[in-house]
Amino acid sequence: MATVVHTSSVPVRSRVAFWTESVSEAFVSLDCRAAAGHEDIQGELSLQSLGSLDLARVRATAQSVHRTSTSIRSSHEDFFLVGIQTAGSCTVSQAGRSALIENGAFALYDTTRPYSLELTDHFEQLVLRLPRLGVEAHLPAAEGLTALAVGADPGAAQILVKTVKMLADDIEFLTPSAALAVSHGLEHLIAAGLDGLANRVAESDSPTRRKLIQRFILDNLRDDSLNVASISQQLHLSPSSVHRAFALHGQTVMGWVWQQRLEGIRQELLAGKHAGTLSELSRDWGFSDSAHFSRAFRRQFGHAPSSLLRSAR
């Protein structure tokens, strides 16, 4: 019999606390926060046991979820979680790695170490909670494979995703002995889906990491404090990992930031949207030195930004 909770049953002002308590009871002690621009969290959580593991379906609005060092010390919960994305997207960060999980993909994360999830609006996830010993019996290197995106490609990963989707709808019809057998089978499928990642971490992680960093940069492009240190801190990555993601393409991180800022300014000038001075515009886009901005703009586009400002006017 499934346990189901809805935030619609509580007042708006109490929903974040209620949701945090509900997901903490279902998985491990967590801290949930409504995403920027959201007053509360609206969600539904359905939880069922399947032999040696638990399976939850989570549908909710945008939020961030954090497993902190404090909650780890106070709870001692020792599980691996597998999050399968079935709608929306999730960015999972742990152990200096971050992965973008989109529809049909999954990732592993470890409850004995801090992690965070950034979930988009109106997402759906199927989450498996498995005892550590069960996972490590089939996959001894599991601890080093957290926060890596596993796509639903043909093979074990695709079979796992399809199986879990089907179980989420029909789990209540399984007998206890069948449920136990299926749970053991899922452990094997998870191990098979993750098998081989250890030897391909650098190759498989790099494109995903670069895409993740670029998306963060574009979301914060006008922030004049944007730099490698702030990017690393916000995405739970080491500065060297951020540098490597761009160095593989012959670029520097801040060089790419400046290119995007310059293009943003050019588009704003072409659209005739700016009524102030060029110095004001460059500051709005994160350039502290207007002379440096003008030189960089000329190098990038072959003409001074003032020519576009005159044309627009």
C-alpha cells in the first residue's frame, strides 16, 4: 500500500516545512527550499516498499534539496539513492562533480556525504533508496560513481528506467516474494547501468560539466562578481575542474564569459533598448572598466560600440 502526501492539504505558509518533513521521512534528513520566484513548494510524494528497497514517485514545483554535513552527523542514514528523471530536469552535485539529469536519465548519490539537487519547475522523479551493502556487493566502486549522468541508452540503463517506470504503476500487485526478487534484480540493473563509468569519468563527465557551467554563467552573466571561484562554489566543483572544462576546447572560463557579455551588449545596442551611456551599459553587463570594454568590443566585432549606439538613436 502506497503512502501518499500532498502539500495541498496544508496552508501555503507551512508547505515548505511540511514538504521538507515528508521527503526527509521518505529518504533521509534533507533541507528543501523553494526556488527563486516561488512562494512555496507544491508537491506530491508517493512511497512504496519493494523487498529490500523503497520506491518513491515525486512530483513538485521548482526547488533545491540539500543533504548537509549537520544532518549526516545527526542521522547516520546509510543508503544510496538513484534518481530517475521522468519530467523536467535535475542537477545533482556531490564529491566535486555535477551532472545534469534530463528525461530518461538517472544518477546515483550517496547519503553519507553532502549533496544537493536543483530541480526545475513541475518535475517528476522516480527515486530508489537502496541499502549501501546491497549496492556495493554488486558494484564495489559505487562511491566513486555518484553525480554522474547515465543516459537511457540501449542496454541495462534503458531496461532499468523502463522497469522502474512500470513498477511505479504496478508495484502493489506484486506478492512479497516477487517484490524481493524484483528488488534484487534492480540492484543488478543499477550496477550494470553504472558499470564501466569508472574508466570513462573524464570523457563522459566533461561535456556535461561544460554544459552545466555554461548554463550557470548565462544565468548570472550580468553579475560583476562572477568568476571561477564563485562558479566553483555554487556548482560544488573544484576550480581546476571548471578550468579543464573550457581548456579542452582551447578557451579560458573568463574569456568565454566576456564573449557572452559582449554579444549581449551588441544585441541590446542593435535592438535600441539602451537609453543611457556606454559606461552605464558596460557596468550593467559586468564590466568595471569602460575603456577595457570598448577595446574588447572593437577586437570582437571590428567596430566601436559607440557606432551602434549612434545608429540606434
